[in-house]
Amino acid sequence: MGKTALTAEVGRGVRQEIMQHQLHVYLEGVVQGVGMRYYVLRQARLLGLTGWVRNLMDGRVEVVAEGDEVMLKELLERLRNSSVGVVERATAEWQPASGQWSDFFIAPSL
């Protein structure tokens, strides 16, 4: 799993390194036309992640999210068990965090 370190103050002047990761997921099934991108957007923001989600021309939804490993694993679990649409398969790949996004957003469809 790729990692990028951030340093955060955790209280009383104590600083701790927080490892950042990137999760790249392709969702397959009934995932377009059902509000999946908005579901992913909401879940990612609730978990404090950055990145984007978009529809692909082949009917899949692509998600790239960055943040804490625990939060990314939680996002993946929420996507696999989504109450929106029907996720038949979620193919995930872990990569080094790029740190290029400051928010999570819906990207233009491809």
C-alpha cells in the first residue's frame, strides 16, 4: 500500500504522523442512474476523504479517494454494501497518495 505522511497535532503539543493512502475503485452492477455518485460523495465527505467519483461510458463508476487507511477501508465497505443501486463488484487498488485534492467532488463523466 502506498503511503504519504502528514503530521498532525493530536493534543498538548504532541505531533503524530498520519499515513495517507489512495484507494482507486471501480464499481460494477446497477451503479449509474441511481444516485451512486451522490452517495459516494456524501460518504467520502463524511469520512473526511479527498478525491473524486465519476461515471464511465462502460456503465461502471470510478472512485479515487485519499486519506487515512481506516477511513478508506470504511468507504470501501460502504460502497460494497451500498443501499443505492446494486454493486455486483467493487474492484479496489491501493496506490500512493498524491495529495492533489483538497475536497471530494463529482468529476465529469467519461
